[in-house]
Amino acid sequence: MNNVRYVVILFFVFFSFNVQAQQQKVLLFEVLEHLEKKYPYRFNYLFSTIDGVMVTFPPENSSFEEALIDLEKQTSLNFSVLNDFVSITEQDSFFLCGYLKETETNTAIANATIQSQNTTTSSDDNGYFQIEIKKNEKNLLFQHLGYKPLKKPLYYFKRDSCATIYLDIKLVKLKQVVLSNYLVEGISKLKNGTFKINVSEFGILPGLIEPDILQTVQALPGIQSVDETVSNINIRGGSNDENLLLWDGIKMYQSGHFFGLVSIFNPKMIDNVTLIKNGSSANYTDGVSGTIEMQTTDATNPDFKASIGINFLNLDAFADVPTSKNSSLQISARKGLSDFYKTPTYDSFFKRIKQNSELDSNNSSQNNSNIEFDFFDTSLRWLYQIDEKNQIRLNFLTLENELKFDENATMNGSIESRQSSLEQISYGGGLFYKRTWSPTFEITLQAYETNYQIKGINENIGLNQRAYQTNKVSETGAKLNTIYKFNNRFSILNGYQFTETQVTNYDDVNNPSYSLFVAEVIRTHDIFSQVKYISENKKNALTAGLRANYIPKFNTYIFEPRLSFNRAINNYLNLEVLGEFKHQVTSQIINLQGDFLGVDERRWQLSNNTNIPVIKSKQASVGLQYNRGGWLINGEGYFKKVTGITSQSQGFQNQYIYSRTFGDYTVYGFDFLLRKQFKNLNTWLSYTLMDGYYDFETLRADEFHTNFDITNTITFGTSYNLNNFKFSGGFNWHSGKPTTKPISGDEINNNKINYELANSTRLKDYLRVDLSSNYQINLSKKIKGEIGFSVLNLLNHNNNLNTYYLLGNDNSIEEVSQSSLGITPNLSFRVSF
């Protein structure tokens, strides 16, 4: 913690020094009062003319006339002297000038278009431009083919000097984007092997009524969820706790509402998403299976924007509010509708989560009533562009799932009721600072705090027992990055990261009396360095880095090389090679199948370097991509090995359910995608082949299939766009999940279930057909409406997600199955203004 404090203190000292080094701006009204006291003049003006105008005081030794000239240069106002009075009026127009330059090379940009609301001009060979600004105009727009468009507010410019404006080269020009519209519009694959999802440009996918981020990534080859939830995403055969989930750099330990069926992240707050399956930047720690990073926009918004939406699950609102000339605030809120009305969508989701839980345990002697479920989330992002070189971002997010119900039983001839409850709460906050020292050098500094808690209270009237359980995670982190660009082809990234993670578990039972409290802390120090190189002909792109991690508690050093290489063989064919070593000290375990009412059974835990090792992974992959004439063919073979996993973290429900050991797993796989683009139509077919095996030395078995080993997966989809109408439909098929059955004819041995070899049987194949559509309506010039409709599992196919076996009181075997969502419609309406 002391390290974090020192970093934060240094940040604020540095920031204060920069702010105080600049001359402070004040309201024009204060300067006018000062001038009236100093000189024998009075000012006449309308209050609306000077309201909110910020200026600096004229030089102390300037004359009255010089002071007025200085104020005219700082503002868009006229100061007219008549006898002893000065009249202040708004100017009808004035001129601004500047120079356009390329960010990376600092060279002039000629023939760029500079546009205000009423005037357009262009830059000359030296990048110089001059443009007339008329009354009530607010922004200038800079555009040039091959460069990212840039909008600058007028307050950025000074009227007595020419500003320098830097334009960034488009990624397409540098060929960072290898494959655009990977599945649908808005999904791209970059040269470093990562996927980018641009939410504002996102098209439509089958079954999604809005761009739910954690549902969207499951449409990509190699990513799925064996139980249809966003809280159990499996990247190339890994468990969900092996994924690093970031929101503007803040690590999140919870991902789903409705206990996993709905993403906690409001897509209106997210500008783009980065998905990494392999070849991670040295900048990232954790996530031995993959990384999903969500980012808000890094540009302030000069205009007010808002939207309100409702669907069959929740009501949400979003606003992007300018808080000053160089800062804006984004805020969103979302709440479940179950308090007001239980829709068919809600009923389908609730039926899915209550299976095989305390909610589903009604019998002749005991039943449940007054079941209440609710969820909400709020998020905030404040961005302050101090000046051209300095930027601050503040983030905050909080969310909750809450379930309550009464357990009723007849005791001694009277009905007795007690309330059981389950609550999931997460919140996180972060402070981010970025300084661009020059077009070639910048630093970023971030500090964050994230917390997660799940709390369950289970009342058992028959046993007169009350069980209380909590699992808490609290994490504090700080990261410093420096980036130096030698030229537009070669750059280097260096940095340091500190993380402190505390996990607390508490169990308390009143009958029989039992209490257990365990709290553990791990701190890590990481330094990293990475080089990025693009050849002069743009055909070769290389990113190579090394991350060095030190864990003081174990006195352990872990070194992790990272690699990403892309070779353009010709204009249509690309070769990709990726590799990485990673580690993590957190994982999830299942102690008992009835933990947290059976609705959510997983607890976070920390490594202890003995029976819970540090989890480590190594991955390598080679891929080819062909893209021509609207056709895309992408194939990638990979190898992945993860060591240090515990049997408790894998969710065994067979002969290894009570095992306490550790081991590893290995996955070999192949991801394939075929896509064809037409004018308004996109179609794609993806296939994943995977073979994953456990190796636990102390278990009485040779290698056997992992619990997440889905051998074959096929996804087909199509999307159609025409003007304001979008439609998408498709199906998802995969082979059955591994399971373990009792041995036929010899099911019970020594009062225990006698199982066959672990995971030697598979459930029936899974099939789901989904569709979705939306239509945009222009309600007025500034107000737009959007109607959406979707159906999950259109054919109402009964998919078995999981099967396990219990030994009954009469020494018989009970088969317990978990079914997928049935046919689930959803309808939404949104108004944006």
C-alpha cells in the first residue's frame, strides 16, 4: 500500500506543478471589475454576452488601451470606447489561423479541409490555414484522406497567434487493420492478432437486441460459454476465472447480472473493446486464457447527448454532458423491471437461474414464496482535457444483484417463514492521467480500486439452521507507462505495475455452531518493456516484449516473453504468429454445490504457492488470413498449456468432487472462419476444433478430457442492412459437454456412486437458432428512435447443459440435469437526443 501512496502523491505533485506553472484563468467579469477600479472607465454590456467567458489578466504594466486589445484577442468580443464608457458587444466574425502537422513525423499536411459551420478552407503546402469564424460557431473540423478526422473547440485557439494542430494517421493507412468487418460491421482484426469492436459502428448479431459486449465476443471462433452465461466465458478451453476483464483499466471480478445471463457493462458507456486470445502486450498481467478490455471514449464531447431505453428486462438511461469547454461527463444507469412487471423474458431467465438451487426445492413439507429479484448498475466517466498535452480521466462503477425469498414450512402444526437472500455487489474507481510531452513521447499513470462481494444467507427451517457465507475481493493497483516513438515505424513501451489483492472468506453456521474466517493478501511488482516495429514497405509488423514479475510473499520471480508477428505475403494473404507466457494469482473454487443457495457456487481465492499454486500458461499459434473480393478465409492452429490449476476450480461433479489437488491442462485447437460480404448482406460460417486434457498426478486416472472440452463447434450467421433496418439470424451447434455416468449395472459400491472413467461420456449435441432485428426512426431533426426485437432459441430446442448424479436417502441414484434457456423473446425501444 505504501508504494501506491508514493505513486499517487508523486502524480498529484507533478500535476499541481504543471497547473500552477500556467497563468490562471478567471471570469471576464472579475477582470472588468479590476479595470474599473484601476482606470476611470465603466463597462456597459449584457450579462449573457460575458457569461462564462474565461480570460487571463492583462499584463500589470499595460495601458488601458493595451488591456482592451489583449481582451479582444482572448475573446470574440468588441470593446468600443465612448467618452468614459466602454461598450462590450459580440463580434460578427473574426479570423483564426494555424498549422496542420502529422503527429508521428511532425511534417506539414497540405490540402486538408478545415470546416466551420459556415466556412470551409484548406491548408497550403506548409500546412498553414486561415479561416473566418462567425458568431455562435463552436468547433472546427479537420479532415484529410488517410488521417483521422479531428474536431477542435474554438476555445483551443488564440486570436493573436497561430495554433499547431496534429492529425493522427488512420490505422488503415498504416495497415494495422488486417481484416475489417470480421463478422459484421464494427469488428476488426489488427496486425498484432487482437480483435477490436467499435461499439458505435457495430452492426447486428443473431439474438442480440443490443451490442452486449460479453455476448458479442462469444460469436468469435474459439470463444464460447458451456452454460450460456457471460459469467462463464471459455476462451480456447479455459475456465472463466482465467480471463482478465478490464473496464478503462479497472479489473473486474464480476461480469454478469441475473447471475450470469446479462452483461454488467452498459454498451452506451463503451467506445471500443479489445479482445486478446494470444500474443498479449507486455502491458497486461493476469488472464492466462485471454483478455477482454472495454474502453470509454478518450475525447471530450462539446454537445449534450442522451438516450433512454427499455426492454423486457431493464430500463436504462445514458447522458454525455459537457461540464466545461474542455471536459465532459458520461453517466449511465440501468435497473431491472421485475419490481414493476415480470415479462416473458424475465420468466425465462429466472427459470434458467433457479434450476437445481434452493429456489427450486419446493416439496410437501417446505415451499418458497415472495421471491424477489432485482439488479442495477451505474457507471460514470469524467474526462478533463487540461490542455493539448495533459488529460485526466475519472471512472466509477457500481452494480448489484439481489435475490430474496421466504422459505416456509409447517412446524408443530403452524406455518413458519424465514427469509433467505443472496447478494452480489461490485464497485470500482480509477484515476487516469496522460501527458503528451511531444509527438514522440508520452506517459500514462493510473491508480484504481476494485471490490467484489457475494453474500448468502440460507435459512433451513427443518434443521433450525441459519448459514451465512461471504466471499470478498479487494484490489488496489497502480500502473505507469511510457511510450517513445523513434519514428512512424519503431516505438518502445516501458512501464511498472503494482497490485495488491486481498481475498476474504467467512462462513458462519448457528446449528451446529461453526465459524471460519480466512483473509489473505498478495502483492506483486511488475516491470515490462516492449518494442513495436513496422517495416518500411508495411508488410512486416513485429511486437515483442518481456514482463518481469516479483511476488514478495513467495520470493518468486516470473519472466514472461510476449510475441506478435504479422507478414503480408501479398495484397490478399497474411501470415500471423503469436505467443505468450502469462500467470495469475487468483482463481475461483467450488467448495460445496450448495454454496450461495446453489445459484452461484464460485468463490475467489488466492494462490498460496503450496496446495494452491500460481497459475501459469504458455501459448503459441500460427494463422493464415485470405481477404479478397468480399471473401474472407481465416484459419489458426494453436497450442495452450496451463499449469497450477486446482481440482476445486474446475467444477467437478463426479468422483473428484471432493478432491483437493492441483495439476494442469493442455489444449490443441484450430479456429476457422469463412465470410462473404455482399452489398447489404454479410454471411459467415465458423468452425472450432478443440482437444483438451487434464493431468492431475494424484488422481486415479490418466489424462482425461477437461470439463470445458467442446470438441466441435459450428456457427452460421447472416446479417442484412438496408437504410435504417437491420436483421440478423443464425444458429450455433456444438458437440456435447463431457460428463461422467455411473457404471451401468454396478452403480453403487460401498454406499458411494461407482463412476465410469471421468468425462468419458458426452451430453447430447447442442443446437440453438437465434434472430434479431432493429429499425431506426427519425422522430425529429435531433431526436431518433430505435425499435429492436430478438428471439433466443427460436426452435425452443431442449439443450442439456449439464448432468450430474446424487445418492438419495434410499440409496438410489438421482440424475440431475440443467437445461438451457427455452424460447426467449425480447423487445426494446430507445430514444436518443
